[in-house]
Amino acid sequence: MIDLKHLKKTQRIHTDDKRNFKLGLRADRNEKVVDWPPNIFKKIFTKIKPHEFTAYYNTTEIKKIKKQVARYFSLKEENFIINHGGDGVIKEFLLVNYHKGLRVLLNGINYEMYKVYFDALKIKYFEAPYKYDLDKKNIFDLDKNFFQNYIKKSDIIFFTNPNQISNQDLSFIDIKNFCKKYPKKLFFIDESYYDFGHYSFIKLTKSHKNIFVMRSITKTFGLASARIGFLIAHKDTIKSFKAMETPYPISLFSGKCLKFFLENKKLIKDYNKQVKIGREYLCKELEKRNYKIHNSKGLSAFIYFKTQNDLQKKHKLLLKKFIYTKKIKIKSLYFLRITCGPKKQMMRILKNFKFN
């Protein structure tokens, strides 16, 4: 049983968003760096009829959207549910599978809400660390021995790919073999950053009943505020989640946005391609200027600074120019994390990095 007394004592921190949305370059939160053109949303919302605001969202349209989602993922409707963003998917997955003494494994330097849920539910977790080597082209590598050893001790294995910091920690074959070797363990693959990386594990849900894949439209569609997440699994293992799916899993506004972009997939593909181009450009240019850069091959790039003071100075300089970035300490190392975007936006950041 969930410890309600412990939940009542759990404190959450909520911060105000004070970024300048007009002048600012949002490279700090792994969301879309630049806005979609306003005419897109005019097309979407001007077609909404008055009754749609006050009536429940038309279930016929929701069914059509689900069919579009199924085609997008090359799945059947019986293989997924829609939830409130990726964090909603994670929370519901934990609640459905919760039991006293539950133990989970997670690859490190990850989305902080995982630990929030683990701590709130008093779930014991093992965090697979990343080894680092400043002499290597890319600094970080997952400690695979740790990860593999702690699979045996865990009930659920959470693995994010691409992660904030890496893309190819484990291969498709690695996960497939784990599913075969440990049929009683659950593997939850977080693919929130997919489309900026290389491969997906969705195909494994067709043949393995112990793997679940999470997707969302926050990163790849660039629609963070729409709060839509998907849990994908074998038709048999998704049944318990389907039983609890709400009759209206998406709002009118998020549904209309999702529908539009599913019908205009080229917009998504083009933007994601431009992000990859911008990411590679940023990393190569910084290397030319003698900065040590860790390219995650996902949505983020990490610039290494020898001291916390050096990091602080650069962060403040960028902040004065309304360029928002994230200060991060990993192990004993200091980094500026930059959410990557198209080349034009990355050039704006590069102007503030002279030869080191």
C-alpha cells in the first residue's frame, strides 16, 4: 500500500518562469528553441466551432486522431494509450505496477520527475552512473557493467534513449536480449527525445510482452504545452492501462494541434532535421574554438568549463543577452547545457564564444 503519510510530507518546488519570451532564445529546458509560425495556429484554432468550447470533445474526432497516431507509429490502436504528457505516463505506469518493496533501475543524468515519483512512493532505485574521460571526444559513457548487474536486482528497468547526455548507451539487440533473458522484469523505454537520435525500440513491443515504450509530442513535435504522452506496448500488456484510460484523454486544444501536425508530418521532419544540423554545427564550431564539447547526439550539447567561476561568467553573459542556458554539475565537472536548435539560433549563441 502507498504510504499516504509520507506523501503528505513530500514537498515539491515550483519556480516562476521569468524568461523573456519575446527577445529570449530558450536553450535551457529541452523544449523547442524557436516558435512555430503563428499562421499555423491560426489555421488550427480559427476552424474551431463555438459548441466545441463548451461541449465535451467529440469522441468521433478522438477516434480519428487515434487512428492517425497508430499510423504514425506503424502500430494498431490496441497497442497504445494517450496520457497527460510523458510525466503522466511515468506516474501511471508506476502506480499500476506499484507494490511494497518495488525496486527499479534508471540510467543516470535523467529527467528529474523519475526521482520525484520514486521518492514520493518510497521506491528503492538504483541509478546507473556515467563514466567520464575528458581525453575522449565525447566525455560520457554509461557504466554498462553497473547497468547489467543491477537488472538482476530490479523489478522495473527504466531506460531513456536518447538521454539528455547520450544516444547509443545500449543497442536494439541489447534490449531485445534483456527482454528475453528476464521475462518477468519490466522494461520501460523513454523515447521522449526520439527523432533527434538514431533508433526506436517500438518494434520490440510486437513480440515481447515485458517492454513498454513512452513517446510524447513535447520534444519531437515542439508542443510542450499540449501535454500529450503515449504508452506503447504489446496488445495484452497494455490492457490494464486501457481499462483506466479516461474517455477524453486529450483536450480540445491539444487534440486539434496533434491532428494538424499528424496531417503535416513534413513540418516535424523538417524541423527535427534542422535541429540535428544546428547541433552538429554548434559542436564543430565550438571544437574549432578549443572548447571541450560533449555532443549527446540528441537534443542537447554540453560545454565543459574548468571552474565553476568560468561557467558562472559565461552563463551570466548569455543571460544579459536573453540567451537562456542551463548550468549543470556532473560528478565534479561543470557544464553549460544548450538545447539545440536550427543553425541560425546556434549562430546567435556562438557569437558569445571566442577562441578559448
